[in-house]
Amino acid sequence: TCALPISEFIEKNLGLSPVGLLLVCSILAVVGLQLSSGMTSFGMALAALGVYAVGKTFFWPTMLAVVGDRFPQSGAVAMSIMGGIGMLSAGLIGSPGLGYCKDRFAGEALQNADPALYQEYRAEKPSKFLNLDSTAAHGLDGKKLAAAKEAENKTPQQASVVAADQKGDRATLQADAYIPATMAAIYLVLLLYFASIGGYKPVKIEEA
């Protein structure tokens, strides 16, 4: 809620339209995720996640503002539809997709580093994206991975497994960056469209 007056301040003082703000936020989200995938210290983590947080903060309220500005006749209906699509996307594609990427990338990292060790730590059931057999990929066994992480004096094999798991995390963050990158491309097209029709302007309903 507090992001709405802040976005209005940005629009008036920085000259960014709501669509322009969404474009900038998408770029910040991409940068933040890419930085997060390579963070190696607490300070770097704060900086990377801070950049991502700034970008992510304005997405939801600004998108609702755009819907309200451009489709005032729809009232709350269009906002509710957009919210529903967003929640369905996050629940059906977003979280399962990230989990699948983590399993796939971690398994591939260990397989490339040590094929024999991968066979020992490979999960029995494969992960599938959208339940498609063509996407099946074996990640790492959760119990064996947890034991390797919790071991105080790790064996070389356990250290390799933990390192592969970390590589999977980093690769997942890099893959996640494609989502805001795609959004940035869409917002850029919208920005060019509004520029071609004289700029972004809220649609007003004239009283009878």
C-alpha cells in the first residue's frame, strides 16, 4: 500500500510513467537475481537482495494502477482477474518450476563432477515440469543431501554433493532471471506503443 504514493512520487519527480517504472523494476529484478547467483559474502548478499527487493516492490501495486488507469470501466473486475492469473501462475508454474530447476541443475552439476557419486545420491523419483515426461530429471536424494550438509567433518564425497547443491541454487537464480527479463521486453513494447499514441495517459470516464 505504501508503494502507491511512492510510485506517484517517482512518476511526478522522475518523469517515469507507470509502464516505465515497471520496465525499470524488471531490469532491477534481473540485475538483483544475477548478482544473487554469484554472492559469496554477507555484504554482497545484502546488496544483491536489496537491488532485487527494490525492483520487486513496485510490481504489484503499479500493475494494479495501470489496470485501473487504462480500464476504469471494469472497476475491480479486471484487477481481480489479473490477481487471479498472477496467483495461478505463481502456484502452478512459478514455485513448481523453480523446484524443478533446482533438482535438474543440482543433479546435472553432480553428474558432471562425479558420475559415480551422482548415481549414489540420485533421487529415486524424477522431477517433472508441468508433469511432462519429456522434462523428467533426477535431482539429489533429500535425506542423503541433508546428511551431507549436517556433517561436521565432511568427506570429499559429501563436500562434492554440497557443492553441487549450491551450484544448483545459483543456476536456479540465473534461470529465474529470465522471468523479469521477459517482463522487461513486454513492458518495453508497451512503452513504445504508448509513445506512438502520444504517451501514457489515464482513461477517464465522462459523466453523463
